[in-house]
Amino acid sequence: MSFAHAHLLGIEQLNPFDIITLLDLAETYVDLNRRDVKHSDALTGLTQINMFFENSTRTQASFELAGKRLGADVMNMSMQASSIKKGETLIDTAMTLNAMHPDLLVVRHPHSGAVDLLAQKVNCAVLNAGDGKHEHPTQALLDALTIRRAKGRLQRLNIAICGDIAHSRVARSNILLLGKMENRIRLIGPPTLLPSPFKDFGVEVYDDMREGLKDVDVVMMLRLQKERMDGGFIPSEREYYHRYGLDAEKLSYAKPDAIVMHPGPMNRGVEIDGEIADDINRSVIQEQVEMGVAVRMAAMDLLARNLRARRAEKGVMV
């Protein structure tokens, strides 16, 4: 498999062939994860360090499980009690980590660009687990795998991304990935949560759910990220749900076989009706969680192959 990248920092650096390569490998890990024995030796002898400067449940657990199933030695660093809290700079932290000779570094950080800065300072593969409002590449890849498995293809679909676009790194990564794969993308949300720069991505923008959802194949809801808001972006959660929360009536405007997605965690009764979220005929939210482990296994596997190849060229023992 050809995947010519030292790090996975964003979707922006990937081409369609890279995306397909990663998704095809992830398919094999979906099969592995459904067996009684779920282990591979792809990362045997390698060390994976997870650094989450923001709280996370799904993403951190998924990366940890992915690393362990591939045979890596996995360490989770508690960044809430780290030296950064005592005044250490991110670069000093990177230099300290580098001295420990990790092989894979998984990083989530509240500031855009922080993960890229770390990647420039360490001698290992770095995976972006979300940086500020910039990107969340593995989320977009797991969403892509979920769509491909549900719809049988990842091209020429009508896909609606709905809700808090302004604060969502998930939205940005999905817009980039789905655009590269020749899909028609619609962004739906209140004007206060639809920043104008996204219009430059070749997407259609709607502030009416019913109009925006008409005849779409995929409905991707986003979490209302109140922790990133510093002003009155919405009048109230009740009003937001009334106008932009996904319920059966609004979903009826999409195609009859349209799937419903959400990256989690969900605010039921705010972004999505609980019955829609749990509808096994429409919702693929649980499948997204399952695909997340497989996609992260595939990403770490490919980066580890490249890391070993570079070290072998330099005559470094691997």
C-alpha cells in the first residue's frame, strides 16, 4: 500500500488515492475487530503516547484500543497534571517527549496549529486527534468509511452537514474530504453559526433545515459546541431545536433511505431527537463509533510502515 505521509495532521494534505488506501485498509480492521481474537502485530515493539490537552471519551478510548489491538505499548499522558500546567511551553514538552523515543504521538489540543508545531519538533509519527477549530482528520475518515459501507459508494452523494459549523473541526475535515471525493455538500444552520469562509469551499449554504435537507443521501448533525462560544450565537436551546434540531418531520424532506450521523457526544433534544438517534433503520451513529477504531488502526499502521522504512534507510534499528 502506498501512503506517502510521515504524519496525519489533516485531510488537506491527503489526495483521493490516500483516502481510499486508508479506508480499504480500515475495512480489513473492521473484520479483525469482529473476531474473537482481535489482535495484530502491526505495531509490535512500538510505543504510542496519547496526549489529550482537551477532555475526550470516544476519541481517546478509540486510539488507545486501536494501539493495543495492533500490539503497541500505549501510554496515556494526563495533560491536566502535566508540566504545561506549571508553565512549560509546548516546544519544551515536545523536546522532553522526543528524548523518550516514542514512535507514535496522538495529540488533541485546543489551539489550531499546535499539533503541526509538535510534528516539526519530534522524530516520530504524529496523528492529529483534533486541534482547535482546525481539523479532526480521523473523524472525517471514519465518517467516510461509515458512509461508504452504508451507501455502497463515497462519490456523487448529496450530503448535508447541519448545526454548529462555525466551531466545528469535524465539519471542516468532512467538507475537505467529501469535496475531494466529488460529493455535493450542503451546510445548514443559523447564520450566526455559518461563517462566510466556508462558502469558498464550493458548498451550498442554507439557513432552513427543510430546504437544505431536500433529497439528501446523508444527514450529518453536529454538536452545539457551547464551550467554544463567547457570545449569543443562539437565542435558546429550545428555539435551536425547534428550527435546527433533527426530528422525524424535518428528516422526511431527505431521501427515504437517507442515513443519519452524529460525531458525538449528542445533546438529545437539542441537535437531534432521541428516537431518530436510536432508529436502527436510519441512524448509523453506533457504526461511526465502531468504524473509528478500525480507521485509527489503519492510520497508525500506515504511518508505522513509513516510520520503519525511513529508519531502515538511515540504518536505525527497528
